[in-house]
Amino acid sequence: MSTTTRPPTIPPRVIEHEAYGSGGRPTFRLPEHSVRGLLAGAEAVLFGWLVLVIPAVAAYVATAAAPALGEAGWLEAARVGTAVWLLGHGALLSAGGLQISLVPIGVTALSVFLVSAAVRRAQLTGWAALLIASATYVAVTGLLVAFAGVDGGARALAGALAVAVAGSLLGQRGRYPRLPDAVTRLAEAVPDWFVLGLRAGVRILVALAVLSLAAVVAAVVVSFDRILELQAGLHTDGVSTVIAVFAQLLLVPTLMMWALAYLAGPGFSVGEGTAFAPTGIDAGPLPVVPVLGSLPEPGSLLGELGLVVVFGVLVGAAVGWWLHRAAAEEDLPRSFAAVVVAVALAAAVVAVAVGAGSGGIGPGRMAVVGADAVVVAVAVGWQVLLGAAVVVVLAHPTTAGAFRALRGVVRSWWGEVRPDERS
């Protein structure tokens, strides 16, 4: 009789190969979603770079037979497009004795948007992945600096870092990774009035941006015939016309900063010796850029300083009312402190934005273009502070109670005095 034997049973063992290699020693592991972060940073740079390089190469192809181009080729056209892209990150553009330091804020805003879109699409879940995306953006920017050979490479890298961080935070809004416990405790210790002040400051900036954009659009609509006339004077073909219009669209955010400087009162200049301000307009020869035909002229609607200053006060009053509704339970000193925080944030951002929209676009008199960032920030600050402080103080329950008490005293006094007058 045969007997059946079974193989011995071997208990299963779990080998943690993810954490340990041979010999039981820990192995290196990449952070979660690190590859996604790498691709997101590279994608944002590539798309932004192509937006500028493709029109530059297209312009070269459309005018390749022009004698003025000499022996320049498509590679030089690509370098020019790269230099313009880097100019939007803070680099300096020098060509044929022409140096441009004016930052096209439209390129900067487009780059921030592309970073936020890439980060949003990658669905990164950790701070390490966001850091890798930002580092990739800065590293590829460094390669483009070497390719274009522009001046101010350090400024371009710093600007790339700022764009990458801003775009990453914007793209990750609503689903930020968990912060370390120490940072969470520190954030919880921030007073409520400070947070309200930051939120109010963001609303001030949005209102100022909308107001500036509306001023630019109104100026373009009013001067549209003159802009078309200047565009026709360039005698461009179809491709060059499209590229020229696209380039001027990228200048719209810069024009918004000039409009803000005009609405705030200090004004701006387009060349040394020129002034565009509500108190007076002193124009001079301008670059052949059709959209500059929309610059204000003497006798325009906004030529009165009182009418201009009131815009900033109204913005402050509107945000002050929102702050009053949001901080109804705060005492008056804390509500006023929130106003100060909001104004400080708005003034700081305005100073940076106006400073970026100012610089030089050529030699000689064209080395002075834009507005004084500090003066504009101070003007915006005191106007917004005036409107917001008046509304917050007058609408606060403490002040309202004091007014009611004062009204009661006056009515009581009037009731005592009135019979004496009859007699």
C-alpha cells in the first residue's frame, strides 16, 4: 500500500524590499510624485518659451529676404525670442547698442499661469514634488540664459524662482499638502485680524487691477482710429501684423501699471522729459508702437486731479465696508489694524508691479520709461487707507454707539433749551 507524502509547508515571509536593499541597509527613495514635478516644471518652461520663440522664428521666415537681416538665421531669431522670454523674468536684453530693462509683465503673468496649469494638471501631493517642479523651472531657465547669452542672468534666475513659486502655490490652491506640525501651530497663532487684513489686501489689489484694466480698455477704444493709423504706417504683412498685435497684447499688463500710476496721481513718463499725469501732460517723440497712441492727451476726461484721486478712496471705502462686515465682532483697534495690514500688503505689491513695469527701452531719453514705484505705492496707500479707515471707523459698533449717545445728549440739551427760547 503506497502512501502519499506532501511537501513540507514553508511559512510565508515578507521581504520589505522597498525600504531595504541587500545587507539590510536602507536604500534611497525618491519623494512621491517627483517625476510628475519634474515634468510639470519642464512643461511650463517649454510652453512659455515656445509662445515667444515660434512668433520670432515666424517673423524671420516671413522677412527672410529682407536685406536688413544680413546673414542672420532662424537660430538668431530663436535667441531673440528666448531673450524676450527671459526679459519677462528680469533679464536684460542688449542688441546693437539697444538695451531693454523694462519687464514685459504680460510675459511674467503668462509664465505664472503656465506653471499653475502644469502643477494643477500634475496633481502633486507633497511639498517635495512642488519643490522639484520649481527647481526644474529654474534649472531649465539657466540653460536658456546660456543659450540666449543675455545679461542679468542672476536676475533671470531669481525671477524664474519667483514665477515658479507663485505659479506652484496658485496651481495648488485648495489642496495644499499638509504642513509640518510646527508650521501649523505657528499658523494657528496668527491673529484673526491679521488674516482678515491679508484677505482685504487681496481684494484691494483685485479692485485696482480691474480699475486699471478698465482704464486701458477705455483709452484703447477712444483712440482706436489713431492706433489703426499707426499700425498701417508700419506697412507690415499678414504674419508680421499678427505678431505685432500679439506683442502689444503682452504689453497690456505694463500699460495697466502706467494707468494705475496715472489714476493714483503721480503719473508716468515715456522718455526723459515727458510726463503723463493728471496735473499736466508733456508728451514727446514716442516709439513706433501703435498701442502707445492710446496715451492720454491734454484736456482728457481724467485731467482733473480730484476726479482721479477719488478712485483710490472709493476702492478703500468698498473694501473697508467688506472688512466691517467680516470683522463685526472685532474691537475697533483690531479692525483698524486689519486695515493697516491690508493697505501695507496692497502698497507693497503695487510697488513691485510698478517697478517691474518701469525701466528702459532704448538708449538716451528712452532709458527712462514708467513710473516711480515708491511714489505710486505711497499715493495708492494713503488713498486706500483714507477710504477704508473712514468706513471702518464710522461703521464700527463702538463708534455708532458713541454717535447714538452723542445724539441723545444733543436731543436732551435741545429739549431743555427749546422751552427757554419760546419764553
